[in-house]
Amino acid sequence: MKLINKITFIIIFLLVNINAFGAVSGFVDSKQVNQNIPMAIAFNPSGTKMFVVGMSQNKIFEFDLTTGFDVSTATKNSNVCSFIGLADDAVDIDFNSDGTKLFLVDVDGTGDDEHAIEEFNLTTAYDVSTCVHANEHFLDEFKLVGIEFNASGTKLFIFDETGGSSLIKQYSLNSPYNLSNPTLQKQSTGTIDTTYEAIEDSPKGFAFSSDGSKMFMTGRERDKVQEFNLSTPFDLSSVSKTDAYGISGQIDDVGGISFSNDGLKMFVLDADNDAANKDVNEYNLTCGFGVINCIDPTANKDDVASIETQSESAKKLIQHTTYPVINRMQWLRRNTNRGNLTNQNIKIQFNNEILNSLSKTLLPVYLSNYNSSNTNNQNSSWSLWSEGTISVGRIGDTSVSSSKDINTSAITLGADKRGKDNIMRGIALRFGSDDVDVGDLGSALNMNTFGLTFYETKPKGEERFTDHLLGLSFINSDLINNSGSTSTNGERSGEQIYGSFSLRDTFSKNNLNFTPKIKIDYGVTHFAEYIETGAEGLNLKFKDQYIGNFITSVGANIDKKFDLKDKSFLPYFDFIYSADMSPSTKQKFSYASSGDKYTLDNINNETHSIHTSIGFDLITDSGFNLMTKYTRDQSTGGSYNDNFTIAGDYRASYNSTYALSVHETSTEIAYKSKHNNLNVDVTSNLDFFADDPEYGIYLKVYSLK
């Protein structure tokens, strides 16, 4: 019987105290603001200034806080923004992102019984004493209750109580914080979710989380803070109610609401006209903006994209590292009869990132040292080589992930040696940097890498070769996760082991060459755990992650050489099919403040792509060479990318080379000369169709022996 009583007591306790399982850890403090019916509250980004406005007082008051977002340290200063004659009953205020504009919602604009938004300019940011009225905006016949902007100021949200029905309307703005001609995009329904009660019979305020994934409302009738989830940040297309947090124990008449930047503190005004209850109430949250539940990072497209980017970059790194080495091994076999196998290559590379195909070289311009025609098949000296790469690409957004703009630059330095068995072995060092911009709010990944690769190419017959390599890379990444008004930072280290094996064979007849080839790339990457910093309530803690890589490629190249009077003409066709059969990976992480755990599964599922190229090489006895190439990359999902390349070079003498290349809107002109082992390279580039043309001139002087 005692056991039954205890169980009954526990059940009753859980039902009565259901909010105990919310993320609000408790009421902290309150501060008298002495504003007649206080309606709205706002802070500067650091929380060292607090602004309060109410009805029938025609002024915005400013408070100094000696400790940011701690209302117990607030002291009212002498700064006020007076709007006497402009507005009568203010119910909400909001600032632009840098505090130089102030927007005030008036329920009785200029005596016309119309609700209006009054716009003020502040000559000193977040100093309301410097406010100057700039404009008055009327939006139809709305009964305005409050306004909010998205993080970039390109969207305006209006809380409308017209006809006793509470609606939130979403507008797009022509430019940030410009209310001159807003365009209605969407509006919520009166209930948002018909399975729940109406939004609020007497609404007072609303707010968004810094990343726009949550929306909060307050009102007089229900004495609750209601929480809603937005499946797309700052978009009312899909809004669902989570639950509500009751605050009647501290507040008699619930008014406006605001949060600290990291979302760990919530502030709610008591709008009671009783002089003893005109205060702002402060609450602690266990995680950022988690009134009921913490923000789910797996539902945020930028968070998902940031996690995907790390896995994608790890896979890209393997191919970015192996391509220069594979190119070197193929070059060695094409030039097997040359005694001097030292060469320097400059490559500009454009990626088809949408297909997740990695670093296809679409614009090579080879500027090689003059090589003696002296044949030495048993060359025992070391040959030096280098290859520089610039790669630009983009991965479009999906239903769960934001877009990614990718820029990669790297330099590979190598040395190899041919043995008596005609096996060529070498070592290569790669220094690379990947910069990835995620979404539109400033999230980014900067990954610096160092790789060491050992390679060899073996003859298996007169025209058949096997190439294989094995290497190790060290990774250091700096990550920024920006939600618009706040950001977190992280630093993550990693290690990677990788390898590649390829087999190619050439069948020739009457100058027609057919070269089938297969290649397998494999590897594993380990990323260490790390904890974000910068926003205590939003910082995430990431566990170790292991990423497998296994990509198979099969294809063939067909070319035919036509020897003319003083030139050679070589048309070719290239076809490669790649299947990314890497196992999917997952990332486990949690909030550093609350410990709430999440897992993002099935990162980087298998991808199939087809790469086709057609072009020709023209080689003349006068030293002029021309190369053209059209390439299409297409995935089985229907995405594709087209590129056209033209490049040429002219060898004026044994010791000098000129080159011209054109790709899309970019032109590059290069000159290279050699004088007694002193090499001089001059390169210039111009993007002639850009709105703001980009250009550059580069000079390089070096010596190689």
C-alpha cells in the first residue's frame, strides 16, 4: 500500500510540474523600470544597455548594466528618445543590426487612429538620446502589436491583432531595414497548429531565436511564453507549436519578451499598471533559446551543412592530394625516354561540386623546363617537380542543408627516381588550404593540410602500367557557425591515411590509341573531438568522427594522331564513370551547457557521376601548341556542369615559353624562361567580364638543379 501511494504521488507531481522538464532553469531577478504600462524591452548586443518603452509616456528610456544581461545591475541613465507628437502609445521597439536605426510600433500614429511604425536614426549607435525621426510607415489597416526582423534585416515580421485574430505576417524588404515598399510573403494562421489553442487572445510581444529556428509569443490572457519551431529559419511556411511555459507566479500581466544574444537568459516585462509591478523579469535557460526544448541543430540547415562540409572536405582532400601524384606518374610514362625528368606545372582548376565530383583538372597550362632529348633510360639521379592548383566550386542547397562555396589552393613538391628495373619511385609533399563558405549568414570552414605521399609506377608490359601510392595527411580546421546575430567558433584537428591504385593499358593501331583505365581511391580520416566557444548557450560539443573513403572509377581514352606537313593534330575523347561507395558516417554532438545529445546520421551517401570530355591538341614544328577541351560532368540525379577550355603555348627558343589560356571569362598570359638554371616566370590574369574586373601580375624567380 505504501508503494502504491508513493507511485501515485510521483505521477501527480509529474503532471502538476510538467514545466520542470523545460529548459527554463528558474526565475533569477526583477528590476523596476517605472515606465507607465511597460510594453517592450530591448538590449544592445553586449547586454550593457537596456531600453524600455511603455504606453502614454512618449519616451524610450535607457539603462546601463554593469554586467551584461544582468538586470540586477541596471541603472537608469539620463538618455531618452522623446516621440511626443509623433506617437501616443508605443508597444514595441527594435534596432537594426548596428544600432544606428530604431523602429517603434505605435498603436495610434499621429492622431489618425492608425497603427504605424516610426523610424528613427541614431547618430550614436544604441544612444537613444541621439534619435532623429526619419520616417513613418503605415501598413494597411493593421492593429500592430509588435515587429521583428531577421538577422540580415531583409525580412520584416508583424504581429497583427486585427479583428480579434492574432496573425504574424512575413514581408520581404528591398534592402536591409528599408520599410518603404515591403512585399507580403506569408502569414500564419490564427492557430498556427489546429491541434493547439489560439495563439493569444491579448498578445503583447514576440521574438525569434538568433538563428530563426524558434519563435516565442507572450500575451496577457494566458500568462505564458509560447514556443514554436520553424522548419526553415525565419520562414512562416511551416510553424509548429512546442509548448508553453507558465510564468504567472512572477508576473501579473505578461508584456514584451527579449533574450540575450546567446539565448541563455530570457526577459519578460510585467505590463501591469500597478506601480509595484512595473518591472522586467529575468530567467535563466539551460541552453540557448530553450524555453521548452533546446534548438535542434540537426534541423538547422547551416548546422547540417557545416557538419557535411567537414566530411566532404576530408574526401576531397584524398583526391586533391592524389591527383598531382597520379598526373606526375602519367607524365613520367609519357616522357619515359627523356633524360631530364624535372618539370614544373601550373594548373587552374574548376570543380563540379554539385555532383560531389572532386577536382577534375579542366584548365591545365604546362610550362615545363626545356628537356634535353638525350635518352637515358637508366637515369639514376633524382628529378624534381611541382604542381600548383587553384580550385573553385559550389554545392547547392538541399531540403536539409545550406549551399557551400568552396575555394581550394595547394602546392605539391615532389622528387622521384628511376631504378634499373624501370620502376619509378618518389615522394611528394602537399601544402593545401580549403576555404568553404556555408549558407548566407557567415558560417565557414578553413582547413589547412599537410600531406606526405610515397608513390611508384611499374611497367607490366610495353604499354601497360600500374600506379599506386600511399600517404598521410595532417589536418587543422577553424570553424565558424554564424546565426546572424551571434556566432560560435571551433578548432579541430585530424589525421588521414589514404591510398590509390590504378591500372592503364594502351592499344595502338595506325596512330589510333585506345587506353582503358581503372582506379580505386581509399582512405580513412579521423577528426578529434572539439568544443565550440563564443556563445555559451549555443556552444556545441562534437565527438570524435571517423570517415571512410572508397571510390572506384572506370573509363577509357581514345585519341588518334594525324601527322601533317609541319604539325601534328591529335583529337581525343575521354569517358570516366565514378562510383562513390564510401560508407556513410555519423557525427555525435551535444550542447555544452545542457548536455542534450544529437546525432546526424547518413552523411555523404553513395554518389555516381559521369565525366566526358572531347577536344584536340595541335602541335607545330614552330613551337606553337594549342589545346581545346569541352567537358561535361553529370550525376545520375540529373545535375550537370559544362566547361570549355582553350590553352596555347609558344616556345620561342629552347629556353623560353609563352602561354595563353582562356576559360569562361578569365584570361591568363604567362612567360617562362631559363638561363643557366635560373628560372623566371611571369604570369598575368584578367577577368574581363566581371562587374569589377579582377587582375593580377605575378613574378617568380627560382633555381632548380
